[in-house]
Amino acid sequence: MKKQIFVLLALALGLAACGGTSDNIPQGAKEILKTIKAPTFPDVDYNIVDFGAVADSLVDSRKAINDAITKCSDEGGGRVVVPAGVWACNGSIILKSNVNLHVSEGATILFSEKTTDYLPAVLTVWEGTEMFNYSPLVYAYHCNNIALTGKGTLNGRAKNGFAKFRPQRSAMQGTLRQMGIDQVPVRERYFGAESIMPPSMVQPFGCKNVLIEGVTLLDSPYWVIHPVFCDNVTVRGVEINSWNLNNDGCDPEYTTNVLIEDCTFTTGDDAIAIKAGRDQDAWRIGQKTANIVIRNCHFKSRCNGLCIGSEMAAGVENVYMYDVVIDRCYSGIYFKSNLDRGGFIRNVWVNNILCDFVKTAFIRFETNYHGARGGFYPTIFENFEISNVVGNKSAECGFYAVGIEGYEMRNIHLSNVELKECPVPYMLKNTRNVVFDNVVINGEQMAQRPDFTEQDNLQLKTD
């Protein structure tokens, strides 16, 4: 059934299905999949109606929801049920250990548009830097065995609230980043009600055994699903429809052993962006993101499809991405960093990807992502296997990989890759051991060992 869905999506985009198959995935991915186990819960239900919740879209049911969660956790765990209906929630839902928050089919949790409802501030990570900021709409802090499940909907209602904030290139954003660089104690990075930095929508922080399954997430304030410092995370069958600025779909950060599968993400930024912190703050923390499997998804994003970075300074490794369809976007498969980051991106396997149209590069390795502050800490890029990838058109470049002199990108193998139309087939500089095996661009077979190109005037757009 998964393969049938993959082929149907390909046909809808006018693409032929890839010649390869992801049935024979690498042993590394198989080992990760053996490790990831969704949490289970006692067969006990706690209905939020019994705690005073009212399904009229007006009465604030936040206290009832959180009271039900607390009682469920205190009594050993189970399922907190949100029945069909529209439930107002004027502030954050706080998950606790051994609780499955189940949003039933026909149920909608309608979050408040008032930004101060998400105070007091909590410890979070915002664009790779630790701080105290508005609470995410669904938040869990150092919990074990938690879930957000069901066929219902969570509506962040950010369009008339947090989404009006403009943190990018603001003085406050610069202040936070400087705090990370200067290693200001995290307890002093408190912004509170003066913050113009929107929270994530769903953020488990420091949690083990996490499941997010089946729900629909709408109108998020910022990054939609953002697991931080977590281990053993499953995101399955989730639909995201959120077109605000910086609405990444799912951003695992400082997190290990993650499975993202059977999801449809319609997002205002990257569909998936794997993160590992920003610059000196990430080096202090030293927690890499590793062991990620992404499969059988459909991405409809304003910016990029499959992405690692740019906040990846503690390092990202062992990423497997396969059976994914990408609609129109900036870059299809994108690994991004800059000279402030350091860290590494390595051991990445990509297979069976179909992409319609990209505005910049079909496959892109970027060492000059915007926001650099003048450092010189080159990122290590090494060991990439990209196979069975088909695209319709790129407006700028097919394959773009420009490394740093003395820190070449190493061991990049492209096989069975076809891009039907683009103005510049590829640009390579400061790379080592790049191999093309049946790479066809503009109908022309590329040389197996492509020459370096010196088109320094090719400056790709950034998202």
C-alpha cells in the first residue's frame, strides 16, 4: 500500500516512478528501526468532560485538559480523551509522563490567539539557542512515555497572534544569538512578555519514548513539531497545514532515534529540517542529532523539502530518507551550514525521491547559508549516498556542492539520478571523491567523475 501511494503521487506530479526500490534499505536503517518503539499506555481513559471541559468553542477548557493529564499521570498513566467537539484552550497543554492525549475524530482544540496566554516562560530552544520563552502550545518537560494521538485537529490560530511577530533580523534575535555566542548563563536568557520570538507548536523537551500520530496540526506559531533533547520519537500519519513564516514541519534537534513516516506536510518553510543547535551554544551542549529515518511522506513546502541544517553545530549523522514525494519548493534535497557552525553532516542515505520543481538547486550542499557572523569553523560534509531521485525542473542548478578550501566535501555518490530540465547541470568546487553513476541532466549523461566548475558567479537564492 505504501508503494502504491508513492506511485500515485508521482503520477499526479507527472513524474515516472524511480527505477530503484527502497525495499532493501541499509543495515544501519534497519538497526535504527529495531530500536524505535512507540510507547504503550494502560487501558484507562480520562475524559476531559469529567474535569469540566465544555465543547462550545468559547469556554476555556485548558484547566480541565491539564487537570485530566495530571490525574492520569499521577494514577499511573492512560489515555486522556478529547471527545468530538470544539474545545477552546487559552494557553499551553502540558503533557506528563505515561499520558496519551487522544484527540478524537471530530474534535478540534482551538488555541488562544492571545500571546500572553503562553506565559510564564519555559525553558526551550529557539532557532538552536537555549532560552526562556513563551511555552509551546503542547509542551512536555523531561517526561517518559508520552503521546499525542487521534484523528482530531489542533488549531494553533497563530495567523492573528504569534505569526504577526517578525523576529528575523530583529535586534532581539541578534541579542539572543549573542547570548549563545558569549555563553551567557541560560537562566539569564529570559525574555518573557517582551519576546517577539514565537514558540513551537508541539515540543517535547528532554523526553524519552514519544509518539505523535494521526493528528492534524493547523496554523502553527513557528516550527510545528520540534522534539528537543529527546530519544525514541515516532511521528506517524500526521497532517500539517500551516503556511505562516518559519513553519517548518518537523525539526528533530539534539535528538536521537527518530522515525517520521506516512506524513503529509504543507508548510510555510522547510518540510523537514534536522537540527543540532547553533554555534557556541551547541558546542557547549555537545548533543548530536543522530539515527533518523524518514519514509513514505508527501511534502508541499514553501521553502525546502528534505533538509539538514542550518542549525547543526553539534553535528548530525546517520540519516535515512526514502520514498518521499516533494512538490514545488526552493531546494529539493538540501544540506546547509555556514562558517560559524562547525560540526558535521555525515552518513546520509537518500533513496526513491520524486520532486516536481525547485527554484534553486535540485540537490544542494551549502556552506554559505545566510546569518553568518564572520567566524571560520568549517562544517565537515562526508559520506552521502543519493540514489533513485527524479525531478522535473530546477530554475538554477541541478547539483550544487561548494566546499571550503582545505575542508573539502568528501564522498558524495549520486546514482540513478535524473533531472529533466535546468540551466546549469552542476557546480562543484572544493570537493573530493564525487561520483556520478547514471546521472542524467537535461537528457545528457554526466561523466562518472565530474570535473570541477569555476562558475563563481553562480549565486543561488536562499530561503
